[in-house]
Amino acid sequence: MGTIRGWLDDRLGIGEVSGFLTKKAVPLHSHTIWYYTGSSILLFLGIQVVTGVMLALYYKPTIEGANASVARIITEVPLGWLIRSVHSWSASAMIALVLVHMLSIAFIKAYRKPREATWLTGVLLLAASMAFGFTGYLLPWDSLSLAATKVGTDFPKAVPLVGPLAAKVLRGGEDVTGDTISRFFITHVCILPLLIFAILGLHLFLVQRHGMSLPLERDAREEKPGWLPFWPNFIMRETGVWLVLFGAVITLAIFAAPSLGPAADIMAPAPAGIKPEWYFLFMFQTLKLFPSRIAGLNGEQVAVMSMLAGLALVFVLPFIDNRPTERKGRVVSWLVLAAFVYAIAMTVWSLL
Amino acid sequence: MKATRIICVGAGLLLMLSLRAVPSPAFESRAGAAPVIQEAPAAAPEGGEVHPPALPPRQRVGVIVFLAWMWALVGVLLYFLRLKVREADRVFRTGFYDAHDAEGEEPRSP
């Protein structure tokens, strides 16, 4: 055993990695609980990769085969329904945790200097996670997913100049067809994973580079915080959280497995009650609230541009609130809280 | 010696070929069980939604037993993790890591 370890250590430098982990310290304070959200996202990403590969073994990204292959996964493949259910629940849990992680960062102002790039990569990871959800939603090719994708890919059309071209590139033509399925499938299983792992690598590097942030009051008092070694103290606590989350996802997947709608018909009218995934509902509801004309402008265009401006503000938040760390930034906290309450209210409204 | 080896190999090959040539029910049943590759996709569900198959009572009990076993395992693992965390924290409080720091190695981050 020692020989194998020595052989691996000589070639891979495992000793250096374990030395790095034992020297890594995690700040210990009343907000330490938020540090667990980051690692839990990694757990769900791992589950997504494993279950996604298993589903891809049976899935057929064609207009004739997409819905039928998902039906086969649910009804014929041994435990296929469970794998699909875990994939679906784990995706939702991952996006929920990404949102919670970002909210915690926004509230403790951890995006300020020198962690601006960490925030930027975090927002890109959120966008990539949502893109995973959006592309994955079409793959079962049922009537609801087709209609929701039609609405979703109509969004970019409202953007002046590049919008129509972007919508055409997304759909692989003028409308959502079989080409869109293969396009979304390749994006879902190939392009986005490459992208997310590249951004995640950079994000984790930046977290190691700048260390974990401290709450403002600690920084303001310049108080030396307590700390905990990452290995083994913190990682064992994290393992406990992972075990509970894993158990919760398996339980949910067993008792609330998602069903599959009837195969989509491109020529059929849109069914009643079109809804995207829950994390897009607030945008969907906002879009519905806008009138068709606002001060002589196209209402949909105004809505899409307003939402894009909101997303751009989130992206550049570290450059708007670039004050010294000792300033509390209550205005930003209230704005973040207002945006959070708005998103929850719109989501609930859309579900009613 | 060499001749014996050649005879043995030859006899083995002959036995294998003869076995294959004999109309054996074992071979026939295997040939019959060969998977048939279906190129055409399975029939798409028409009309209603497709739900996960309703499990027979025995399998339903199996799922409940599996869940109970999983949560019991999670509970046991959490118990042992708690013991290990306490032990690791105790080692940390005794200043084991400070001894390293005293040697000029500062803990990384924050």
C-alpha cells in the first residue's frame, strides 16, 4: 500500500495536495453555515454528471425518438424512472443552491475587492446552470416542453439588431423543430459541461487565491477570527451535509417522480397552462404583466430589455458597489432583498 | 513430447468443432435468445401522460425498505462523523496545528 502511495506521490504530487488541504483554513463565525452551500453545489453537479451519462445511454435526440426514448427510460429501463427523477430533482436543488449561495455572497458583500472576478465567474456559473435547465427542458419533447421552448426562444427576438439572428441560431431555423432537439442536446451534454467545468475551475482557483471572505463586522473590527482546518475538520462536517442532501434528493425522487407528457406535435396549437421550470417563472410572469405597448414602444421589447438590464446590473455589482470593505452597503442589501422578494412573489403568482 | 502436445491440441480443436457441429439444445436456446436489434424507435405515447410504472406490492415494500435502510445508514454515518469531528476538533484545540505554525507555516486563508 505504501509502495503504491509512494509511486503515485512521485508522479502526481499527492503529498503536496494533502499538505495544501491541511494548511487551508476555514473562518469560524456565525455565518460559517453559508460556506456549505458552495460545496453542496458540487455534490449536485456530480449527481447530474452521473445520472446524465446514464440517461444519455438510452436517449435519442431525434424528433421521432426523443419522447419515445424517454418513455422507454421511464417504463422499460430498470430503475430508469428513478435515475430520471434524481436527475430532475438534483437539477432543481443545484440551481436553488446556486441562488442561495449568490444571495449569501451579496448580503455579506463578499463580491467586493479583491473578489470581483470570483463574483463574475459565479454569475457565469448561475447562467450556465440555468442554460442547462433550459436546454434540458426540451429534451423529453412533450407538448409542454415544446411550447415553453417556443416561448423561451422567442425572448431573444425582442433584442434589437442581434435578437432575430440569436433566436435563429438557438432554434436551428425559424421554428422549434427536430434540429432544435439535436442542437439543445449537444449544448446540454457537450458544450455546457465543458463551459461549466472551465468556469468552475477558475472560480475555485479564485476562491483559493483570495480565501473565504469574512462577514463585514469582522472585517470592520479587524478582529482575528477563529478558524478551522479544512482537512479534516471542515470536510467531515461537509460530508454530513452531503449525506443528508443526498438522502433528501433520493427520497424526493422516489415519491415525486416527474411524469412525461404526450409527444409534441409541431403543428398542434400550444396547450393551456404553459410553464417553464420554476427558476424561470419570475421572468415568465414579469413578461405576462407588461402591456403590448408602453409609451409607443413594443411592450415585449421593453420587458426583455429591462430584464437584461437587471441581469447586467447583477453581473457588474462589484463595480457599482466598490466601496471599502468597512462600509456596510445597506442600500445594496435592501435592493437585493427587494429583488429576492419580487422573484418569490412572481413565482408564487405564476404557480397560482 | 512434441508429438504428444500436437496430438493434445489437435484433439482439443476437434472436440470443440464436434461440439459446435452437434445439434445441441443448449446452443439452439442460446441462438434463440440472441437479442434482436430494433432499429425503429418504440411507439411514442399517444394522448395521456406517461407516469413511472406502478410498482407491484412486493417492489413497493422493497422501495420502502431501501429508503429506511438508506436513512438508517445516513444516521449511523452521521453518528460516526460526529465522533470523528469531535476528535478532530479536540486535536485542533490541543494546538497540534499551532505547533506547525510555530515552525513558520501560517495557515492559509482567511
